[in-house]
Amino acid sequence: MTIKLHCFGESGNSYKAALALELSGLEWEPVFVDFFGGQARTPEWRAENGMGEAPVMVDGDLRLSQSGAIQQYVTDKTGKFGGAADDRYEVLRWVLWDNHKLSSQAGMTRFLMNFLPEDKRPAEVIAFSLGRLKAAYDVLNRHLEGRDWIVGNGPTNADLSCCAYLYYPEPFGFERSDWPHVDGWLDRIAALPGWKHPYDLMPGNPSDRA
């Protein structure tokens, strides 16, 4: 049975789940969520997905939201991206760090800077968020010095979680050239067999609304 991932291309959190599915080799297909058209706020969506978010993965009778949980499901199903047995809590530590310190700030800042009308973009909030993001980029860049991967000797959910927003072209305070260890790490992830850019892996692109 084909796994379905309800997602949209602009969503970095959707990309975390989609990338894990794609690189795992599992049979899956994306189902477009019209987030910008308000689909995730409809009663029908809320009835099926109580958290009102994307992504949502459906595999038979299992319906699962939250990218980190979906990544762990892929790991449990395939044995991939969990890291060595002794590393599993370190992988989890970085996934939780990303969700709290990196992706949460990157997603919000990118949205405020690019997907709101210019006259409604809160300059003070954006400036505050950019400062927090710079600190997060620094943590990741320092950690990756002398390492190929965040944890262990191969790609794990830590990498697939932390990288997700950093491939997007819209401005949100991240220039790869400013963070050379992150830059090299992103190249290594992009060289993995089956890797695709978020706008190529999932339906939905800002140009669709231009």
C-alpha cells in the first residue's frame, strides 16, 4: 500500500517528512494541501487532523502528524536514519533542538518576510527572530566543524530535520557562504541518492500564486 503524505512545497516541516520517505525507498506519494487557500483551517481538515497542521502521513489505518514522529515511523519501518543504537538519544536531541531552536524560528521568519503583504510585515518581530536564527546557525556550524554528519557516520533524522528549511531560496537571514561547515553539510545531503529540492519533491510553489 502506498503511503500518502499530505504536504505542500513551501512547508519545511513537510519537507522533513517527504525527504525521509523519499530517501528511505518506501513507496509514497504527496497529496497537496492548499495551505495558502485555507484548507488547513477548514472544519473538514480539523476533523481529520486535530492539530490542524501539515504534514500528515497516512499509511493504511495509521494517520500521523508532526514531522519528527513521521521521521521516526520511517526509521522504525525501514531501519534507516535512526543512527547507531548508542546514538539514538543524540539523534533525538538534535531533532528536538531543531524543532525548537532552528526550524520554528526559520519557518516563522521566512513566512513573515516573504508570504505576508509588505505593509503587514512586523519589522521588530523579524529583527528579533533573525537574531535568534543567527545564534542557531552558529550552533549548527560549530557542531559540524570536522564532521560530515550531525550524529555518527551517516545521515540520520537529525540531518533530515535540521537541513529542511536551509534549502529554500526565499530570504530569512541565512546565507550559506556565511556558514561554511553548514554549507558543506548541505552539499553532502544533496548528494545522497534520491535527494530532491523541496519544490521538486512536493506540490506547491510560490510561483503558483504569482
